[in-house]
Amino acid sequence: MREIVLISLFSILLVGSAFASIDSRYHTYEEVCAALDSLVEEFPGLCVKESLGVSEVDKRIIWGLKITSNAEEEVDKPSVLFTGSIHAEELIGTEIVLFAARSLLEDYGEDPAVTRYLDSLKVWIIPIVNPDGHKVVTDGLDEYFRKNKHDNNGNGIFDFTPGDGGDTDGVDINRNFPYNWEFGNPNWDATTYRGPRPGSESETKAIISLCRRERFVTSVFYHSSAYGTYNEWVIYPWRWSGPVYSPDYETIRDIAYEFAERLVAHDGGSYNPRHSTSRTGNANDWQYSEIGTIPFIVEVDTCLRPEGWRVNSVCENQLAGIKYLLERSLGPGLWIHTYNDSSGEPVHAIIRVLEIYDDELLSPRTTDSTFGAHYRLLAPGDYTVVVSARHFAVDTISVHIGDSPVKLDVGLRYVGIGEEQPFPQIASLESFPNPFNSQVKIVYSLPRSEATLKIFNLYGAKIYEQKLSFPSGECIFEPQGSSSGVYICTVEGNSFFLSKKLLYIK
């Protein structure tokens, strides 16, 4: 205990010298709150401030700002999210979303494109996802602090080491989300500590709650790199070792490339789009997996915190990309409303786009309970959409998506309890371990023949491959020298890709 107290006192002694290194152009938590209040006062009816939750330790409010026409009403529109400072020391994200909010509000009614965005979309900004950590940095306690202030050792003292790393307390919020949390860092003093449980932190819960309610079509989490490793990148989900692609990979990649091209780099070029390879409980992968959001991480500029005199230009250089995402959120995709064809009441339904449906990696895509609405971005093309709900007949719809969203009002017929129909599949992949020997039977059904089945271990090494010459059938997996465990099985053809975890018992 004596050593901990000495560390804390040493940290306090550093406050005076460290504080001067944080440029006053960067907003403190209190200044952010005042800036949001000012926007609400200046632009009544176009924005509202909402408390989304509180921080884990100091119970500071995590504020969100909703920007849209008729902002005080509960309206049925697609939603888009922009956030800053999920990592405490990465202050530039806070400045970008505040700058963008004011720009959009000032241009409403003056710029026809911006007017259309705010009439048609709900734009959410969260300037500071991690207010406790943000205050540690702006108060000068530790300008390289990354995490929140979770009391990991339960001693009632905020234990940290000034400088980069070595902080006993704190959880990396962007490693605390439930999807793939188990692969994160379990060590307290790591800057990337995942937390004691998936979704354990108040800050994480606040983001999860808002995302489940608003069901964002696209989102951006702004970051900046302390070491220059990820300078001026747009990171999108995902291409894991295997390779295992996100089911919407083609659509996501195309949007990411267009988005990155519009972000102005420090040298006057543009940003670099990169697929994500990590599996560590980050917000973006969770958003895509559970909600269906197409999410991006933007690693801003060439340093952790641009000099104060450059902040405005850095923010300005993000605006074209932000406007592109708003435009694309109104572009090619699927807008569905489901309702009871007898009563007209909204129905909470599952929406499956069969060509890119994956029940192993993704949670079901659903309409909301309030409006029966589902908004999803897709690349232009032909799709098979299956709409199903408990106690209702299944509806299958063929759609062609061109340059604008296809809008479907789907009336579902009530059939009663226990009378639901199974939904049709045009592609499936199942595995069945044999309890009496080391074989695994793999059964497949594909939209067409000429595909390749591959099996990878969890380190991404390919251990098995087989050509599939028929659209349906089965094969046996029993490669020599492989140990028992979990493997990834993929089937890839001309226009489809399936993946499945399988258990191999030797």
C-alpha cells in the first residue's frame, strides 16, 4: 500500500509540468459539455443532447447529440454514428465530431445536400466515449493514458504510472465489447487490458445500449496513433486469418475505399483503406456482428495529437468523408418495414439476405419493435430476401438493387403458435463430429457447383482442401497429424462465401 501511495503522490507532482503539454485548443470535458449546450441553444429543433450513461468510476455523464430535422420527435429514419475519445489520449476525435456537428447544423437550409442528410437521417455524435480517461489526459495527470479508471485491484485508489503503459488500473474500452472479447489481453497493467468480463464497463454498456436502440447503418470511431503505426488509415471489418471474410465484405470494402479517398491526408494525398485482422473485443466488430452496422475506424493524421494550430484543418479535412458516408447511407441498400397484414401493427421480424447470410459469425438481422424498420447497405445486384417472425408465415422476395435503396413494405400473415414455416436456404454448410472415431462429416448445399472447401486451424494455417464438383453433397475430414480442437471450414465459389466453425475430436 505504501508503494501505491507514493506512485499516486508522484503522479500529482507531475500535474503542473504535464498540463502545459496539452494544447488549449483541445476541449476539456467541461468545455465539451458547454459546447453541446451551445449547439442545442443555437439550433433548436435540429439537435438534442441526451445522457447515454455514466463513466465507470467518477460517474461523469457520457453525452450524445442527435442531429436531425424534428430532433425532439421519435422519428423513423436511418441512423449514423460518429464518436471520439474511446481511447483517452486520442483527443483529436473529440474535436472532429464537434467540428462536424457545428458544420452540419450551420449548413442546414443553406447546403441542399446537408439539408437532405438531416431531413432523411439521424446523425449521432458522441464527443467523449471515455470521459474519465479523457480528463486524466486533459488535466495533465498522464498525457499517454488510454483506458478508463476501473479499479482493477479494488484498493479505492487510482493507480497509474505516468508515461506510456504500466497502469495498474483501467480497462481499454475498445477491447471490452462482447464479440471476440476472449481473445483480448487479460493483464491489468497492459494498455489493452480487456476488462474482467465482456461488456463489463459502464462506458461499453452505454454504447451497446444506444447501438441496440438506434441500429446504426454506418459508424465511425476516430482514433490516432501514438507510434505512427496506423497513420491515416480507414480500417474496416474484417479479413481474419484463414482467410475468413466478413459476410458483407465486398460491400464494406467498396464503401471503405470511397470513404478513404475523400479524407485529406497531411501531405495532401488521401487515407489508406485496410481490412481489420484483429479479434479482440473492439466496438466495430461487435457493431457489425450484432447490429449489422457497417463500421469504420479512422486513424487520424500522422501523430497522436496534432498541434493546436493544425486542429481546425485536420477537422476540415474529415468533412468530405463524413458527407460521403451520409450520402452512402441513403444510397444502394435495403429499407424494409414489416407489419401484421391484418392489424397494420409493426412486427419484429428477422431479415435474411440469403446470398450473404451467415448464422455462425453474425447475429440475426432484425427489424425494430417500434417501426418494424430495417435499414441495410448493400452493393448493387440481385438478392433473395427472406422475412420471418414468430407466429407469422415466411415471405421470400427477390430484389434487384441499383443506385438507390429498395424500399419494401412487407405485410406478414399471422398463422398462429407453432405454425411457422422454416426459412429457405440457397446455401448451407454443416459439420457433424463422429463420437466413435476421429472423423467429421461436412454436409454442404450450394447455389452452384465449382467451389473449394478449405479447413484452417485457429492460427490461420490451411490443413485441408478439396474441390467440390457438385452443388450438394458431403465429405469427410480426417487429416493426418491434426489434433483435437476447433477449426474454421470455408467454402468459396464464384459469387458466394460460407464459413463454419467445426469441432474435430481425435
